[in-house]
Amino acid sequence: MKKITGVEILDSKIKEKLSTRNIYEILNNFIIPLITKEEQEFLVELEDFLLKEVEPKIDLTKDVYELFPILGKKNYIQRLNKYGDLDEYGMRYEILLAMAISIIDPELDLARVVSGVIFSNPLFQYGNNDHILEILDEVMSGKKIGCICITEKKHGSDAVNMKTKIDDYNKDYLVLNGEKVYTTNGSIADYYVVYGVSNIADPRGTMSQIIVEKEFEGVETHRLGIQSIPRVEVGQIIFKDVKIPKENILGGKGQGYKNLFSGLVAERDAIIGSSLGISWLTAITALIYTNFREQFSQPIYNFQAVSFPITKLFTELMAVTDFGIRTATEYEKTLKYPDETKFIKYNAAFSSGTKFLASNLAYRISYETQQLCGGIAFTDNLKIDKALEVSKVQEIIGGARNIQLYLVSKAIKEIVARVVK
């Protein structure tokens, strides 16, 4: 897929002021009041690492995956689950990680979240043998890549009623047949978490969750043409009589269905962090640019037609950021009280609503700031257009926006039915 870079037309003095360091510094003024001292220290250390180790190596003509091992050196592939000897982990840390990486490279964070969280979280939760731990080590190092295979050609939002078959063949292995599409990282991934059923008439009762390895015979991959994210590979994966050893089972018949839905909140929350990062990137970029770009002998931010819309976007962003961090806190509570059904249902709806708000806001801020900054925002001299394209993808992965609204609507209706007799 052709990746285009153009000439530099941004004023050199403004370019200097638009440094990622300045963007981080402005972000921190808004974020620090919302997080703990330990989280503040984590964020500052993370930002320094990204500025020194990652940003100089970003090449917009190449896929993002060569940056994974750099993140892996400091355990920055994910921070949701405890890994190694570090204590800075949990959903709040994961959201901060997603925000910081999205600011420096939105495409990189999109691919990282899929490999580090959406793929790896099931392994952290349900992996119980040495082989799965070895896979985790490879993915956490950034040297190997993971993806998740749920959706199919005819089963996107209706993911439960899938046609991919996982059959018992003998006591040594399972046999996998089917096709998965829209798999982020799929065409380049080394490992796949795959969901399939043994009886398509009873998907809930017979769904399994397994790990498939690219080297297995019968695995065929193709890259889809997703123009919005040219540096991230999204694939079609075809499985033809693939033999799956029993040690690669994460959830057997029926358990796979439970595992699928228990992992959706973590997936949505991680995407919230990425969307917030995109929002802060474009909002702060516009704020700096309009304060130093002059028209009619004064900064364009002085005109109310520019400053008021930017201020409105910042007001929304501050509120949704507070919501996003609160969602992370609620997620961590559910891990402490796994038997509190009402609490878990509330958190699922809360995360859906916040994911809707955050991903939709990321798109709106990117679009609106592009209009406010003018033609320069449509070039690669600023990151706004890139952020806009990634935000379009963020809004649909993890469940399209109307699916999120449906889940919130369903939860609200259940409350009325329970309370009003």
C-alpha cells in the first residue's frame, strides 16, 4: 500500500513550538490533577522515553511494527496486567500509556493495543501452561505480534452467531476451519486468539477460545486495503483444517463465549485511552498553531470564530477525559468484586457509553480543528489529518458507535424494568 509524504510548508518557528515535548507539557497540565502521584511519575517517565527512543525512529513510509521491540524494552507493550517485576500496572496505567503513545503516533498505538491488550489479556487471564507463557513473553518483548479473530464476512456486530468451526478430532488436538476478517495486525501477526463453535446452532454453548500460531499448517493470511491506516495491517485469515494442540486452548466449549464477553470491557477501555490521546493531540496542536499563526496582523486565535470553538472542544475533552479515567477505576473495582453481577453490568454499560463519547469526540475534534487550522492541517506537516483517519477506525473497532449506544440503552431499560413494577 503506497504511503505518501510531502514537502514541508509549515513555518519553521511554528514547527518548533509544535514539538511533541510542548504537546506533552500542555497535556500534563490537564491530566495531572486527575491522577495519583505514582501515575504522574509513570506518565512523565513514559513521555521522556517516547521522545528519546521512539519519536526519532518513526517513519511514515513504513509499517509501525518495527517500533514494537523498542516499546518492549521498557514493558510498554501493555500496562493492563502485571508482567515482570514492575508495579505500575492496571487499567488506569494502560489508559495513560495509550494516550501518550497515540500522541506520538496514533497508528502505532492502534496496533499496540490490539497486540498488547486485546490479544494478550485473554492469555494473562486464562493461560495456564508454559507454552502460553512463552507466547506472552514473545509478544510482550515486541518481537512477536498478536491479533484477535472474532468477526466474519457476515457476522460483524452479530459476532456470537459465527460460522467458524472448532471440532474435536481426537484426544490430541482440535481442528479449526473458517474465515475471519477485519483482524487488526492479522496479516502480519504471529499469533491469533480465535473464537469458533462446534455447533453453529448453539454458539453460546459450544464456543471455544484458542490460540492459533501462524506457522500451523492450513493458516492463510491476506491484507485488506484500509486506506485510513496504511501503516497498520488489517487482514483476512483463512483456516483450513488447522490442527490445534490442546495446550493452546484458553476456553473450552461454552467457556469461550463467557471469555469473549468478559474481555470486551478491557478492550473498550483501552480504546478509550487511544481516543483520548488522539483528541489531546489534535486539540493541543490546534491550540498552539492558532496562537502563533497570524492573519490580518494578529494570531488567528484572537478571533472568536476560532477561539470559541477550540475552547468548546477543550471543555468537552476535559469532561470525557475525567470520564475515561473514572471508567478505568470502575474496571479495576470489578476485578476485586467478580461476583457482584449488578456492578459488573453497570461497568459494562458505563464503558460502552464512555467508549462512544471518547471515540466520537476524537473524530469531531480532529475534523473541527482541521477546519480551524486550515489547509496546513490537511498535509502531513501536522498530525491532525493522520489522527482524523485513525479516529475513524477507533470509532468502529471494539463495537461500532450504535452498538455502544444499544448496550447503554439496554442497561437503562433493565434498570427501569427492575425498579418500576
